[in-house]
Amino acid sequence: MFFASWIDQTNRPQCDLYLKMASFATSAPTSDKSVNSVDFKTSHADESALDDADVSNISEIAIPKHLSASIVVASGTHTDTRRLSSAGQDSNYPFDLHPFSASYLSERTRRPSVIRADSGAETIATLASSLTDSSLAPPTRTQTCDSTTAILSRARALQYEESPTINNQIARKQNRRSILHFAALCWCFALEGWNDGSVGPLLPVIQAYYSVGFSVVSLLFVSNCCGYLIGAGANVWLNERLGFGKVMILGSLFLLATFVIQSPAPPFPALIISFLFAGFGMSLQGAQANVFVGSLKKNKSSKLMMLHASYGLGAFCSPLVATQFSQARHWSYHYIISAGIAVSNVLILCAVFRFKRQEDLLLEIGQEPSEEAALNTTSASANLYQQILNIRAVYLLAVFALIYVGVEVTIGGWIVTFIIRERDGGPTAGYISSGFFGGLTLGRLALMYINKKIGEHRVVFIYVLLSIGLEVTVWFVPSIIENAVAVSFVGVLLGPLWPILVGHGARVIPAYLFTACMGLITGIGMAGSAALPFITGVLASKYGIKSLQPFLVAMMCTMVGLWALVPQTRRIA
């Protein structure tokens, strides 16, 4: 028998170890004929580790796989059985090859560098003493696997975990993107509030400039209502075809067109058309923004309050500017400022949302789509309108939203005329409208804790009933100061209702229909901002502007009854 070996230069130290082990065997005394034979025992499970192709004339003595060195033993003519024994006949070679069963060969025999669990203490000590290279780790006991088949059967998919540093960087990037999304939506809502807040102080000027009465000037609100209704119906279809980002930009372009038409004080029919464009654009933007924030999983209620507080902030600032222009010759120049804000709104929406769909934008901030939404996307697309109309809560929330938004805009739009006509107020009465929208903003921010403490569904009844009481004082107390303070507190109490409505809708409407349903509810609600002011104008032309307060009280009482019918939890069919 002879030893043959091939050695990789890069792993020479460990290969030298195996050669030393071989030389240790050959240096044994030739006269000692009682040298123990070396047996390789294994279980029958190891038989699956080798096939017939492995049993050949040249067999590889186990060397670690990371080494490219092997010690090859020539086995003579025996290909089926082999055994190493000390019964050598040649004194120069104390070890000869003798037959032994091929079943003893296993994967375990190809890994002598790993000490088996059944290795004796003497064997471990011998191998440890042969380690002359300090870079080699001492051998240790390890439990070997039964076979290659067993190794494969116990394999598990690898799971990679990124380092904490990378996770922190991703989280910071997602957080920044989320802040940008929310800030862009707040700016969009501030522009909508700016538009609605301008109507009240400029309405008496518009009547005087065009020489029209209450009923004719109310056509502006009719046109605005039509725009909202068209937007509410088209929003579902546009969202399916275009997606969130494109619909938001489309709405902002219509709003920009509104202010461009209004700025040169056009003929009254053109002014009516501009209000139609405003209603359509604001309906699309309002529906999409409410749905986007309502779909968030983190701090949804707080963000809804802040989103609508930005609307109140815009409506608070606008009367301060519009009141100044109402006393100037070119009152319509107020809309030049509005057009400048609208241009910035278009640019911000393009830069932040980049015409993407809502699902893609939510993934950018680390929010996966809900399981329910993923499972029902296909069925929802097939018969979307049918599924929406089968939900009873949608009808109740839509009517409640219509009356609420109508009451809100009616107060902000007609209270100035009421104070001038019924309380003998001057041109500065426009600041009362600013006080109302300022209270709206304050209520949405300051009452968040009370909403959570009492419960959002229950607190709506408290706010509306208190608002009714304050409106009664405005009705019967002929004091400008008292009326101004009462109207401001009505704004504080009514402020949280719309964000509460959106958050409650997310709880009672299935997740996969929430976008479409809330878009429809928002669109119909925005239509109320035109419908109720128009009804107020019709009543004022017949009964006088003093009919404003009893009409508002009646609408608030209707809100209480509708909210009592809205389910508190989702009803499972």
C-alpha cells in the first residue's frame, strides 16, 4: 500500500496535520503485531450518504470541505469491501489494506478533522498534541448527523436580518417621507379653507357689484354644490383608473382655474362657472386626502384632527385678508393671492406624490396593505358601486356629513350678512367669520384628549347639543359681542366632528371598500357646503336673513338624530 496526496498551497498548515498523522502511523515499531486495527463504524442511516458511484478504486479520506487537499489511498482490486488492519506483511509498510464492508463508509468517515461524539480521550489527546500551528483551533466534540439525507431533511430556509444601523436608516427615511405626505395634504386643505373662508366677507360686495339679491347670489352655491356632486360621483371611477396622485393633481388644477377666472371680476355667469370648478376640484382633493389619512395605521385620529385643523387655519386667515379687499375698489384682486397659493399647491403635490397610487405611497412609509384589502381587491373592483350601496352606514354617514359641512360653511358664509343686517354691524363684521374658523381650528387641536377620554361616538352628542344652545343665544340675544363670542365657541365645538366622522367610518366600513366609500361620503358632505348655504339664501330672500338661526338649529337637531342611528361597530353579514 502507498499514500498519495495533493496539497493546496493556501491550506498547507492543515494539510500538513493530516500528513503528520499518517507519518505517526508509519513510525510505529514493526515488531509490535498487536497494534489495534482502525474501524469506521456507523449506523445504517449512513448508507444513504453514499451511492455505488462513491465506491471506486480510489476513496477519499475525509478532509474538511473548505480545504482543497485530500489524502488518497489506493485500495487494490477490492472495490466492494475494505478494512485497515495492522496485519501487514511488508515490514516497511506496517499497515495493509484488507477487505471490510462498504456499509462502514459514510459521510462521517470523510470528516476526520471533526472529532466524533464517541471518540475516546486518548484519541483526542493524540490529535491535540499534533497541532503545532497556533492558528489552528483545538479539536472539540461534535455530534454528527446521521446522513446527508438527514441533513437535507432538517434544513430550514435562511432568514436574513439587517443590521440595526440599516433598520434605523430605513425607518428615518420612511418617517421623513410620511411627514412630507402629511404636510402636502395639510397645505392642500389649508387652500380649501382659504377658499371657503373668502366667501363670507366678499358675499355682500358681490351682491352690490353685480346688483343681485339673495336668491340670485345663491346660484353661486348651487353651482358649487353641482361641482361637489359631480366630483363625488366621479371620484370613485377616477381613483380606480388614475390613482391617488393623479386625482389629487387634477383637483388642484381645477382649483387653480377657479381663482384665475375669479381674479379679474368676470361677468356673473363666468363667476358661477368658477364656483362649479371649485366644487369639483375640492371634492376630489378632500375625498382623496381624507381617505389617505384615514388609511394610516399610526396616529390616525391625531392626524385627521391636524389635517382638518389646517383647513380651519386657512379659513381663519382668509377672512382677515378678504375683509381688507372688501373695502377696496378692486375686491377681486383677493383671488390673485388665492391663485398664487394654488400654484404652490400644484407644485407641491407633483413633487411629493409623483403621480403614484395610494398603495405605492403607503409602501414608501413602511405600511403594508391590510390582509382584508388584499383578499377583496378583485371582488371590489368587479361590482364596486353595488357593494358600496349595500352598506347602510354609508347612507347615514353621507347625510350626516352633508348637514355638518353645510352648517359649518353656512355659518362662516352668512354670519357676516346676518351681523350687518340684524345687528347693525359695519364692514369689520367680516372678522366674526374669521373668529368662527379660528375656533374650528382650535377645537380640532385642543379637544383631542377629551375625545379619547369620553369616547368619540359619545362626545359627538355633547358637542352638538352645546352648539345648539349657543346658536339659540345668537338667535335671541341682540348683542354683537355676545354673538361673536358664541359663534367662535360654536366653531370650537363643531371642529372635531368631521375628523371623528372619518375615523369612525374606518371602523364601520370594510377596509377594502373604505377608499371608495369615504370618497363618496366626503364628496356628498362637501356638497353640503353649497346646498345648505343655497337653501339659506332662498329662505333669506323670502323671510329675511333672520331665518338663518332657526334653520341652523333645525339642522343641528337633525345631526343628533342621524348620529344616533350610525352603528358603533361594523356589522358582519
